[in-house]
Amino acid sequence: MFYEIFRFELKRALHRPAIYIYWGILFLIPFAIMNAAGGMLDSVTIQIAGDNTFINAPFVIDMIMRTFSYLGIFVVAAICANVVLKDYQHNTLELMFSTPLKKINYLFGRFGAAYVLSLLVFTGVGFGFYIGSLMPYLDQTYIGPNEWSTYLYPYLSRILPNVFLVSTIFFSLSILLRSVVVNWISIMALYILYGIAMTLFKDLESQTLASLLDPFGIAASFMVTSNVSAAQMNEMGAQLVDVFLYNRLLWVSFGVLLLVFTYFRFRFTYNLRQLTLAKNNGSQVSDDSPVEAVDQIKIRPIVSLVRNNWQIIKQLTRFETSKLFSNAYFWLITAIMTVLLFVASKGIGKMYDTNTYPVTYQVLQILGGSIKFFIFIVVLLFSGEMAWRDRDKKIHEIFYTYPIPRWTSLVSKFIALAAGIAFIKLILIACGVIVQTMAGYYKYELGLYFMSEFGINFIDTLLLMVVAFLIHIVANNKYMGYVLIVLDFK
């Protein structure tokens, strides 16, 4: 039965375009990098490692492979969520859970398929580099010998363990909580842990600890390649020795333990307790049900079309805003952001080891830079949740039968998400004022705060929201939409 489940998931995924689109994206980016670095265009020059290092040298391929294993986890999240959550989304859980399936076959059949599919997608990176280096129009003085080990070794030392780690995290969270949102929160946690590790790595005495804490093994590989010459770069990449080997073993072991925990924790149960801040009013339907959602809309007599549409937008905006601010994941992201803002504030009031006043522009420079990632995560997550909620809950056909324009629903979702972003920016301003107060500085310049956060920065965020909603409307796949938004952001 394990093999049947494994084969079914592979066959199903390989008959859909998403896997090939992911592969194509991961192929085209390194292919373009290789062509740009190889002198395809005289006006474009990319220097990757140094003048005496080939653009296809083992060290260069290893260096760029590690970047893809770090940035490409969004693709792994989309693949794992699609494999795990499809029964929940298509209402086939009851059918699956009523069959005499063994838990070990069900879990590891699906995990194996998700892991293998992710590995197949990441082969596009190596093929992109290899085929790009074979282009006859490139300057051959930049290109060294093409050996299969150059592409295989970083795949084994970086792609396999990193994809295994993130696959176990995404698979476990998805199948235990049955929500795609937790995947993106776990991505945020991994990136935060990586950022902490790289910050510790700047301290010579903490480099070993930082190398072990880094879930992607980037800091550990820095340690084993710190004294590499150009000649050595052309011969080998980061060797799997010392702290780099310990890092790989540590995080692969963590992934194995997480799988074991998931096996003992998983139950063939349909109903799960949902993580929410909304109080249960004792009704028989949830606030996501067609009855409750549609009842929020009160159609007015059509005395004035403009006035009627305005009333509809207000009703829908109130509903979407309440949904956003009652979402526990939104508050979890906000809480993590607030803590990290105060951590980042330790760098305020210092410039080249010289104490300075914590002036407002310095606060905005440090805290504003720290908040951008969280704003992107909120836009990424909740644009998809809002755009796909009706279809995920199977109420879109009911909703579309009501005599209201479709654009009013989209406008209300946009306004609600903009309100959430504005709330986050208000938290940043409050944190900035608190930090200045704690430092004994009372010239707050609130006008500068609001001009900065609700001026051009807010417009940039609104444009990102427009792109995010547009992608989810055009892309007929929720997870594909997530990946395209990430690519647009990068």
C-alpha cells in the first residue's frame, strides 16, 4: 500500500503543470546567471567569485546551489501543501479515513512523494548551470572543465538535506494542523533562525555555535571555506567535514525526529480544533460557512447604484477585516515581529561604536528595515487566504449568485488587508517611540514617523498587494500564486 500511495501521488503531480513550471523557473534562473557571467551581453557583466575563478568552478556552483537551497524552500512548501491538503480541500478526507489504511503507509507514502517531487524540481538548478555553460556564444576563457561531480556534490551536501529538513517541517505541520498558513510561518521562523545564526557568526567566539544553529548550513560552509584560494575554488567546493558535517547531521536528525513525532501524533480524525481568536457563539455553523459569510451581506433597495455598491463594500469590508483581526496567525506574526523589533533596537543609538542620540530617522532606518520581511509575509499569506477562501470553503458559487458586483468583494479584501498593514506600521511607530523614551530621548518627530511609514513605503506595500491579488486571480493554482509572488518580490 505504501508503494501504491507513493506512485499515485507522483503520477498525479507529474500530470499537472505546476511541477514543470517550478522546474522551469529553477532552470531558467541559473541558466540566465551562467549566460550573464559568461559574457553573452557586453553591456552586462557579472563577477561571481573572482578574476581567476571559472564561472562553472565547483566552488561557484556550490555557492549558488546553497543560495537556491535557501531561497527555494517556498517551492517545497507549495509542493508539500498540495500533496497533504488536497483531501481536506476537496472534501475527500472522510473517504480516505474510512478505508483500512495503515498510518505508516499513508504518512510516509505521501511524505516520500512530496520529498521526491521536491528533489526532482531542484534538479532544474544543476541542469540550468550545466546547459548554460555549454552555450557556444559564451567566452570560453571563463569556463572550466565540466565534471559531473561539480553538480552532484552540492546537490548531495546541500539540496538533499535542506529539502529533507523543510519537507519534514512543512509536511508535519500541514498534516497535523491542516493549514497552509503554518507553512509560511515556519518559513519565517527558519529565516529568523538563519538571521540569528549569521548575526552570531560575526563574533569569532560564536562561529561554531552559529554554524550549528543555521538550518541551511550556510554559516557552517563559510567556516570550512574561509581560507580557500582561487586555485582551490576551481577544484572543489565546501567539503562535508568538521562543523559542516555536524550541521548536516544535526538538522537531518531533527527532521527524522519530527517525522517520528508526526507519526505518533497523527490520528485518522476529520475534525480538528482550529486555532482562532474568535469566540464560539454556540451556533451550528462556523464563521467560514456559506450561511454566516453570506448573511454578512445586506442588500439595499436599488435607489442609487453607487450608494448600493458603497453599502455592499462596507458590509464586506467589515466582514473581511474582522476575519483578518480574529486570525490567530496574524497576531502570532505580529507578536514575533514586535519582539524582533525590540531586539533590533539594540543597534539604535550607536554608529561605528560611538554612542549617538536615537533620532527618529535612525529608528526608522533600523526598525523599518526589520519590518519589511514581516509585511511581505502578511501580504503573501493573507492575499492568498482572502482570494481563495470562498473557493476553499466551496461557497464561491453561492456567493456569485447574489446580485452584487464581483469587484466589490475584491475591493473589500484589499481594504481589509491594507488595514492590517496599517496596524503593523502603527506598531512599528509605537515601538520606535518606546525605544526613544527608554533611551531618554523625547523628540519623537511623529510627523516624520507617519510621513515615512504611510507615505512612499505604504504606497510600495499597496502596489505589492495589487500584484499579489492579480497573481492569485490570474494563476488558477493557490500554491503557484504563492511562488510567483515570491519570485516577483525577489
